[in-house]
Amino acid sequence: QRLHKITMVTRLVICALAAACLPRSVESADKNQPHYHSGILPKFKAGPPAGIGFKLSGAQQGALTKGENVLATIANRGGDGSCVAVLDIAVPRHIIWNKITDYKRYPQMVSGVTRCDTYKALNGPSKKKNWSRYVVSAMGIKKEYFVEHTYEPYKSCMTFCLDYSRQSDFDDSVGYWYVMEHPSDKSMSRVFYSCRLKLRGWVPGPVKNYLMKTAVKQATLWVAKESKAEFDKQNGGGRFSFSAFKR
């Protein structure tokens, strides 16, 4: 219940800020028009967290051992909402990736997402690319945006950004998922998630940072919940630590 309430607050803030900061002269999302630019935020590099400038400290590893959700700033990406969430989940990696890449079920899994429709997909030997239209909604305010996902199974990593060939309501968005086998327990996985969102217009820095930190932490929590449910469904129950939902 607490998670649901916090998630609701986050999506309300997202929609409210987007509505307040969007200039009246700017048109809404349009699949037939290109975006206003081809990318402003630096894109994430596929691969282990060291490649995006993040390394777990001893204290953070200790917190993960206790079942806590670790949240930290990425040093080389500035202070503009550049944070990463890390969570250990007692579920194999392939189940976690099945949930992350199950785009059509995002409306059922992710609070605030009302539509997620794939309009293009390309599956190569080393990369699986997906382009989807998202609609997020709260208090009657809807925001629409188009995302290009690049999943690289051999790197156990996904990066994403806006599809700049289509016009989105958000100015820019980039993100990163990485799932590794737990370093000391092969029955568990360690999940890393980071994203950045740029709204149109000016938003106070503290508000923006709070928004992004909350959203990043919640992303690992919904993945943990859905992955655990799938694991239980496949195995008729089994090992899972509910401490993985601690904050």
C-alpha cells in the first residue's frame, strides 16, 4: 500500500510538472512529426555499471546484503537527476528480463502507465530493438511519448531513449537497465536501473531531483514484485526474500 501511494504521488508530480512547464505554443505528441531535436541528454552506454560511472561502495554492498534498495548519484553525469537504483532480487535473471521486456503488459505492471503499444521491432543476433508508444496519466492529465529500447542479451543490458523520429510530450528521456548474477548467491540477481527525464520549461532543481530519485527507486521495486510473482507461478512458490521490498 505504501509503494502504491508513493507511486501515485510520483506520477501526479510528473504530469503536473509537465502540464505546468509545457509552453502553450508547443504542440502535443505527434507520431507523424519528428521531435524538436535528435537528443539533448547523454545516452547511456550498454554494459556493466562501471561504464556509466557507477561502482558500489562497501557501505552500499552492506545495505544490499540487508535487503535494502540502494540509491546513489552517478558521479560523472552531473546532479541533474543522475541517479541509479540497485536491488538484489531472489529470482533468476531470465525472469527479470522477461518482465522488463514485456512492454505490452506495462499498463498492468507499472502504475501510471495507461498504454504501451509497440509499433516497430527488430530482433538481431546481438540486439533486440523495440519502439513503443507510452501514455502516462494522472488526474485527467495525459502525456504521450515514444521510446526506442535496445536490449542486448549478451551484455545483460538495455538502454533506451526517445524515438526522435516522432514528437513526444517530454523534451528528452534516456535510461539504462542492467541485470547481473548475484556475486555470492547464484539463485539471486542484482538489478541496476537509471534514467533521466527532461521536461520542457524550467523546473526547480530540488523538485526535479526528488522526482527522478523516487521514480528510479520505484522502477526496481515493480520489477521485483512482478518477477517474484512470475517465479512463484513457474515454481509453485519458492525462495524469495520479502526484505527485497525494503527502502
